[in-house]
Amino acid sequence: MTTPELIETARQLVGAGKGLLAMDESNPTCNKRFAAHGIAQTEEARRTWREIIVTTPGLAGSISGAILYDETIRQQTKDGTSFVKILTEVGIVPGIKVDTGAKDLAGRPGEKITEGLDGLRDRLKEYAGMGARFAKWRAVITPGDGMPSRGCIEANAQALARYAALCQEAGLVPIVEPEVLMAGGHTLERSHEVTEETLHSVFNHLFIQGVILEGVILKPNMVLPGLSSPKQESVDEVAAATVELLLRTVPAAVAGIAFLSGGQSAELASARLNAMNVLARSPASHLPWPLVFSFARAIQQPALEIWQGKQDHVAAAQDALRHRAHSNHAALQGKYSEAMERT
Ligand code: 13P
């Protein structure tokens, strides 16, 4: 893929008024979510769940791209059609998670470094050959007592930049995901501070590695109070804090911003995304990039709870999945409302 093609793919993913569906849970993460609902933790159950997702009728009306996992990109529907083919045929661009997970950072108890750079050039080539057109790498930044350390932020930002450069070399659009976790009792101000420091570092390293920003999608957390913080700001306050921070830290050249949901409820994630897009549409606002979604839990979770691994629940689970995708699609136009949850 040439640079103009790379930039065109990035635009296709974030510039068409749609968002991304993350269905790239690693096997352990997927199994953990299955276990919470009494679903068998087997390869066949994971395949079945992913088949339910990719065959949901009407998904492409709201979803521009789907992020797969190494196991999933090799899987097929029961009748033998590859998931990549199904997605491509309905106009959903297939992508792939390429990091190999967040591991303990040496000498920094409680902090993580994402691994996966070794052999990445060859893996990217293989995934591109299988039809993937973009990739994802998630770094984890943990606010806490004396955390995050500068060492953690810099190491993760550098890994993200090296990954992004390799992706662009292979013709894949990198989704750069530095996630400041929302678990914990920290305040919104602390989330703001940590996210600001993290994003500055990430864009500094992307510059050092010569990454073409027009061919990058940023996947950040929203600026949120910790889940157990006693003070929970309003939807509008979260939206204002997040937009303000992004304007201060993200270069205008970046193709777009696709938020992760990070453990928020599905409804809150939609409401906050909506409020940001309402802000973006106000005459005084001049946001240089589209603000879309790249949710996993905030799209899948309600459907998973309905499915429970049961064949006769599949249609209802697909309805729930389509409803969340559709709600988030409405949020991109600033047209989401709580009333949508009652229909
Ligand atoms: P959540 O939306 O569940 O945070 O997942 C997004 C994601 O892709 C995590 O890497």
C-alpha cells in the first residue's frame, strides 16, 4: 500500500460517519468474559461468538472496521466462509490486534509494558496477506500511588511508535492505543494529567520514528474519574475535559480519534461520545479530526449477556449488538439520546 492508499484507508475507517468494532480480545480475556456468563471457554465457543458478531445483519450501516485477533482472523463460519471474507463483502474493513499483551514492567511494581515487537515485521506481512488493512497495539498506563512513572510512559510510547512505523512500512494503518485505565479511585483531574503526559510522549515518539500522522488513528481513553472515585462528573463535563485535552495534545494531521470504552457502561459510553460530537458541531468548535468509537465491551457486553452460549438466544443477541452499534453511530451525529434505550 502506498502512502496515499494508507491515508485513504485511515479516512475510510474514521471519516465515513461510522466507528470501529473491537472484537480482538485475546483468548484469556475472551475466556474470562465467557466464564462470567457461564459460557464454555473453548475455541469453538469463541468461534461461535465471533460468527454471531460478523453475521449480525445491518452491522455495516454503523461499523467501518472490525479489529480481529490472531485466532479469529484464521477462523471461519460454520459453513466455511472466512470471517475476513464476510466482513470485506459487507464493506467492513478487517484489522488485527498485533501486540502480544501487557506484561509486568521490570523494576516498576504495578506497571505494564506491552510486548510484541520481536518478529512483528513478519507477522504484519502475514496479516496483510490475509486481508487485514489496519492494526492495533494497546499500551496500558495505570494511575496510582506514584504511578505512572516516566519510565513506564516512555517505554510504552516508544513501543507504540516502533509498532506504528512497522505497520506503515507493511501498508497497514496503525491504531495507536495508549489506555490510561479507569479502574481506581482517582479523580477526573488526575486522569486528565496522566492522559496529557501520555499523549505528549506518544506523539513525541511517533515523530522520532518518522510515522506519517495522516495515516494514524489514535485510540485514547476518555478523560474520566476513576470507577470508584466518589465524585463522578456529568456527561458534559467529561466531554468538555476530553475534547480540551485532545486539542492540546493531538496534532491536527492525525486521521481521526476512535475512543476505547474501557469498562464504562454501554449507555454512558454512548452518551459521552454523543456529548463530544455535540461539542464538535458547535459553531465555535474547530476540531481537526473526527471523534468516533472503537469499542469492545460497550458494544459486545449487552449482547454477550443475552447470548449466554445458547443457540436460541442468537437472534436477540444480534439485535442487542446492532442496537449498540446503531446507538454509537447516532452519537457520532450528536443524535443519541437516552430515549433510544427504551425503543
Ligand atoms: P473496550 O472498549 O472494552 O475498552 O476495548 C477496546 C479495546 O480494543 C481494548 O484494547
